[in-house]
Amino acid sequence: MGRKGSPRSPQAEGGSRAASPPPSSSSSSSSSPLWALPEELLLLICSYLDAQALGRLGQVCRRLRFFTSRDVLWRRIARGCLNSGFTQLGTDLAAGVPVKERVKVSRNWRHGRCRRETLLKWKRKDGNIVLHKIRGSYSVKFSAHEQEVNCVDFQGGLIVSGSRDRTAKVWSLSAGRVGQCLHTVQTEDRVWSIAISPLLSSFVTGTACCGHTSPLRIWDFESGHLLTCLGTDFHRGAGVLDVFYETPSLLLSCGYDTYIRYWDIRTSTRKCVQEWEEPHDSALYCIRSDGNHMIASGSSYYGVVRLWDKRQTRCLQSFHLSSPTSSPVYCLRFSTTHLYAALASALHVLDFTAL
């Protein structure tokens, strides 16, 4: 079944990663009038097909299988899929993976098909920050706050941290200055979440919403001064437990009031542009986005991870990772193939390529 509309020529979208068709294709397919057409015209014709039609065309013969596997034909389809590695602006975040394969795995994300595994277990609760080298024994540990460190983020040789001691701090990761505090920001409230802007010019803090009007505030990196506040309708105690920048002007937040909020600081700092409510009235501890259509959130009870499509109002899928003992999902991250969720004492992984 073909799609409506007039898509641009795939040649305008860029080249292809797929291998050229093998010279040993069958004589019947080689003699077909189809192959007398210029390649640019064949690509244009195929660009009108949806994923199902393109897949069926690739089953006709080996030569068509290779031809219809080209990245250039699947890129438009992938940009409409969940977590396919493309941002809203079309940037490819997973350039080394064939686009057709990402579209196939995207179907597993949408339908919740995955394999579950526990990777690590631990027990730690103190006021320190610990840096580990992934491959090797190197690690650095330094005292950061007077009370528990609730959140950290790092980019461009800098770390920001937030604590129950009502401060946010900026730290250096530069050679010879690792662990040196560059700024201390007095937030006057417990800091639950923190994130650095992609421009590395500011950072946002999410606090407990007990000591000021808005729990979402943006601070300047150089001076440590307050730049702006987000939102005006937070109730007292509606603390923000996680924040995430999609772009320098678009960010997501979630927290105790059970809502995911989508902010565009170009249009308004007073009201979010979109919001979604957690269906079981649970606090939302963490949130992440693929930069396009998909959002993943972690709830406060039984390690519940939910997948959302921004184009819909209800969640798509939910996974219970902590049973029978209840635990919040404190942190989560995902790639185009795996989702990692940190609970109170274990790191869980969902593998969406398994099926």
C-alpha cells in the first residue's frame, strides 16, 4: 500500500549505506523492464511506498532485496518511528546502524517486545561523587556536599551536582583540576534534579518546591546567577525530580505531581506547551527522550518504566522491573536497541533486539 503525498526525491536526502546488488542476480530479474529505468527514478518510485510495501517488494528477488534495503529509502519512514535514532530536525544519532534494521527494532519498542536482565547490584548512600573509567581500574572520589548528592550531570569538561543541602555546584573535569569547585549556587531549597544546556552556557535545577514559586530555575554557568524560572502553576511540594534538554530551547520535566511537561523557552517560560499524566497517579522520578517522538519515564513504585509517544496522550507500554519489593526508577537511559534503568539496588536492562 503506498503513502499519500509527494515525497522529495531520495537523492536529495543523501546517499545509501547498503551494499550494491550482487552481479549474480537471476537472469529473469535482470531482464525485467524495471531495471531499464534510471536508478534515480527507481528510488523516487520506491519512496512512495510505506514500510510494509517496501518490505514486500524486497521479497521479490535478491536484487530488489538489496535495492530496497538502502538507507535512503528507509530514512523518511524511520523519522516517523519511535526511537529510530533520528531527531526532530533529522539528525542521525546512530549513523553506523542500517536504517531498515532500526525501523524493525522500533516496532519492538512500540509493542513492548524485549528481553529483561539484571546487570549490576549495589548498596551506596552518601554525599560523595565517584568517577569510574569504563575500561580500567581508574576512579576518582571527592567530597561534594554536606548531605546526600541527589543528582549530577556532566558535559564539556564540567560536572554539575545538586544536593539535599540546598546547593548546586559546578565542578571541573579538566586535567589537573578534577574535583575543583568552580561555583556554589544557593538554591534555598533541596535540589532533586539538574541538567546542563547543550550550549554549555547555563544549567537548570529542579527543586522540592518548598521555598520559592517555581521549582524549575535556569542558572548562568559563568556567574552562577539566576536567569529565569519556568512555570507559575506548581503547587507547594510539587518537586521536580528530573529534567532533560532535547535542544537548547526544548526540555522535559517530571516530578511529584505525576505530570510530564514539555517546555519551549522560545515561546513562554510561564506555561509548558504539552503535558502527559502518569496513569496510576505515581510520582515520576526520571525521564528521557529520543529527541523526536518517544519519551521514557520511571515511576515511584515497583520500578515501573513507561514508554510514551508525544503524538498520543496515553502511554504506549509499561514494564514492572521491581517485584515483589517496591523501588522507584531513579535513573534511566536508552539507545536505539536497549533501555537501562537504575533502581534502589540494581541496574536493569531491556533488550529490544532479542525478538
